[in-house]
Amino acid sequence: MRILARLALAVSALALPASGPAAQVSPSAAAPQPAAPSAHQHGAPARGTVAPGDTVRGTVTVAGRTLDVHGIIEGDAIALGGDVVVHHGARVQGDATAIGGRVVLRGGTVRGATRQIGLLTDDRSRPVRQATTWEAIKVVLGWLAILAAIGIGVLLFAEGSLTSVTETLERHLARSFWYGLLAQLALLPSLLILVTALALTVVGLLLVPFAVVAYAIVVAGLLTLGFLAVARFTGSAFRRGAGRTTRGQHLSALLRGLALYLSVFFVAAALTSQPLAAAIVGSVAIGISWVAATVGLGAAIGSRVDARRKGPRHKTPPMDPMVWQTPTPITGVAAARRPKKAEVG
């Protein structure tokens, strides 16, 4: 019976004429009390919206659309067949109920209870809370700080590996992209082959969890190293002058590259209040980051391939025939006696 009652309520709400007013005030709001001089009294918010600075006394109900609250509702907010969206700075003194929709908090507050009632099920879960602009910016700043800290650590303890990957980028940029793309396609099959090979024996079966964790760590390490190399490679393009670079210049180039790639995410975070624009810019940022990570992964793999092809860089020099004549602390250097020429009588 409850399900049928909800269906009837939803159908009757959606069947209301669309040409009528977007918001209807409950009987408790039909005869409002005298408002305070600073409050604005509205019998029915236009287009299902409580404008900023407006105050509505009583219960506000809309049907077949979203109730956007920018001001203050001194009562309950109810949406039939739509959402109740409480924007930044808005306040609902009573309860917020969405029948066939959701209660979305975009920086606003609801003093009472929040209810999300489906047509067939009663979902009384917590309201959907969307991040504010400042919260989204803080997330991007956090990622920038984490990547910068990892980059500093790599420069201090593994600068040779980072330089090798960067040099591979400079020589084979296109090849690095295709290497990275093929590596991404082979990630899952390689893991399956590794797990299958270990599962053939009892000892190997016990090592499967450790192998999976080690595999994930290696892949994450290669991706991080490659992305840092791409950031340093990109940041180096803005370096003025040529000549010998120092570790400080490498760090500066790395930070410039990271800031450049994350700047698109900053723009997406700044547009959080406009979901469509934020989604478009965020998709562009994700695409750019994917290309950078793919190229970096391919360069990391290519640098290892080049190192194996070339073999050891420094071969052992031939032994000096006089190397045995080493100085000693007492007798000094033993001089070699040259063979005397035979005297002719």
C-alpha cells in the first residue's frame, strides 16, 4: 500500500500543469505571519527558485522540477519528482524532502532532517554533498604538494634514473607514446600471466598476493617516474639560456612542469559552481594528464630498453704494464731496471 501511495503521489505531482507557478506554498504558508521589516515575503518562488536575500515563511513545495534554494526558507522544502538543491549561503529552517529526487547541499545548510524518498523504495540516506570551490582547489593543491615532494625525493636519491628518462623523451618522443600505449594495453594480460604462472605450484600460489602488490608498486613507480620526467621535460622548455644545468635548475623545471599540468585542474576546480563547465574542463585536464602519463611510461620503459642494448657504458680499461710498480710507504716506487745493451768488443 505504501508503494502504491507513493506512485499515486508522484504521478499526481508530475501531472500538474507545467504552465502554472513553479512553486506552491503549503496551507501553513497561505496565511503567513507578519514578516520582519528586513525579510522578503514571497507566496511562491518564481521558477522553483528562492532568490538570494529572499526569505520565505512556511513550507515551499514544487512539483516536476528542482527547487533551488539561494535564500532562506523558514519552514520545510519539498520537491515532488525533482531535487532540493541548497546553494552556498542558503538555509532551510525545517526539513528538506525530495520525493523521486535527491537533496543536494552545495554549501547551504538544513536545520531539520533530510529525506530522499524514491518511488518504490524509501531511501533515507545522507544527502548528497557537493564540494565547494575552495574544497576542490584544496584537493588540487594537495596533489601538487604530493607530486612536488616525490619529485624532490627522486632528484635527491634517483636523479640518474630521472635524467635517463628525460633524455629518452628528448630523443624519442613519439616512440615513447607508442611504448606507453602498448604497455597500458599489456598491463592486465601481464598480471594474469604472472598470477597463472605462480598458481602452478603450491609455493607460488602462496606468493600470488605479494606478487600482485609488487606488480602494482612497480607499475605505479614507473608511471610516477615517467610523469615527473615529462613535467621536467616540459618545464625545461621555458628555461632561459643554454648551457650546463644544475640540480637547482632541474628542480625549477620540474616544479614549473607540475604547475603547468595541474593548472588545468585548478581551472576546473574554480568552476565547481558551474557543473557543466567544470565537467568539460575536467575532462580536458584528465585527457592531458593521460597523454603525459602515457608518454612518461613509454619513456621509462624505453630508457631501460636502450640501457640493455648499449650494455655497460664504461668498459674496464686495459691494465697498465707498469701498474705493479705501486708506491710503498717505506721504499717508495720500485724502479724497473732496463735491460742493458750488449757491449760490442
